[in-house]
Amino acid sequence: MALRHAVLGALLDDELSGYELAKIFAVGVANFWHAAPQQLYAELARLESAGLVAGQEVVQRGRPNKRVFTVTEAGLGELAAFAAAAPKPLLIRDELIVKVHTVDFLDTATVVAQLHERAREAGARLALFEKMLVRLRGDLDEESFLREGRRIGPYLSGLAGCRFQREMREWCLHTARTLAGRAPDRPA
């Protein structure tokens, strides 16, 4: 998957400026794709050059003008081709897991502190994803929304984000307790 597909997917519901797109990436898309705002602005320019999005300037009173982008028919075609292709296997690169893997040769207290910090961060992200799901559902309960909701894709990807953050928080806390509870005369 390329950043272009994540950007096209984020633009499906509404025309967005680069700033608005960055806000969406910070919460809703963050559970499956990370991109810095500079990357998003550069990708929007590439997508517009390729004809996959159309941009237009919006004049604002009392604020600088902004450029908003929408997905074109060619962009929808790009997403369809992407959806038809076999997905690449999931790859994980996580420094904290490497530290846990090598904890027998490290300062255990430092790793435990980092596990607690990651658990706190996962809990904060989980709260954001849960809030997003409530907003997406509106007045419907989850079962009704899953059956009748207008746009189910963002909701389902949000559920994946919730599950991932919940599991990461639980793993971090369990691992921290395990490391902290080991006998002091034994290696980490």
C-alpha cells in the first residue's frame, strides 16, 4: 500500500484541505497508516498532478484562502485497482518489542518505564478511537450501525484500531508486571 491509497481513502467522504487531512490522519487513519503533515501535502500535489484528486481554492474571510481536494473518477479507479490487488503481508517494526526481546541484557527498570509509557499512550489512542466510533455511529447502537450504517469502512477500521490499542496496552502492562516481579538476583 502506498500513501496515495490512504490519502484517497480519507478523501472519499468530503473535500478536505491539507490541514484537515492531517487532522484526520492523526486520529482516524493513524491506526493503519502514519504520515507526517509534510508527507500529506507532498502526496496531495502528486495526486493532483496525476489527476487522481482535483483541488480548488476556497476564499475565506478573515483567514488565508485554502485549497481543498476531492477524489476524481480516476482516483476511484486507482482505489478499485488497489482493492483488487492481493495485500502485502503485515510487517511490524517496533523498537519497544526489540527492547523487551533483549531485556536480559538491558536495564530492566528503563524498559519497564517505557512499557508503562506505551501503555499510557495506547490508552489515550484507544479513547480517541472510541470517541470517533461514537461520532460515526451517531444515534445508532453498534449492532444497528453495522447493519445499516451509511459508511461502514471507517467504522470497521476504527474497530481494528481499538482492538490493537487495547491489546497493546494490555501486553505492555502484563510485560511490565512480569519484568518487575522477577527475582532481584536473576537476570532481567
